[in-house]
Amino acid sequence: MVVEDGTMDWRELITVDPKVCHGRPCFAGTRVLVSVVLDNMAAGVPNEEILASYPSLNAAHLRAAIAYAAELAKERVLPIPA
């Protein structure tokens, strides 16, 4: 779902539950880790291939993963060597 400012409200599609996937962020109603999808995207795996590998997901889940990563990037800065 897109909110008023045009960003994706990833909270509807990504959950953290200590009883599911050891409390790591996964897509609601699945055991698919958000980090796995983001790793695939970062590696250049086409969206169609990711969705074929995880049939419980759809394009909205992929957008939610990116929105979630963007939110995390606002909160934490990783040092980058010069």
C-alpha cells in the first residue's frame, strides 16, 4: 500500500515475530526472509525469477522489501572506507 507521501507502507507486508524465523523480518504469512529477497535483488536476480522462486510473494512484496531497506538506511550508517 502506498501512503500519502507516495512511499510504500511496508508494515502491512513485513512482520517480525519471535516465533517465526527467529524474529528476523519476513513477509507476513510466510517464512521468506526479507534479507533473502534483498540479497537476490542486490545480486541482480530478475524480479520474475525471485517471484518464481517464492510463489507466495508478488510484486508488492518486492517493493515492500525495498521500502523496508530504505527505512533502515535512514536509521543506520555503515562506515565506508575512503
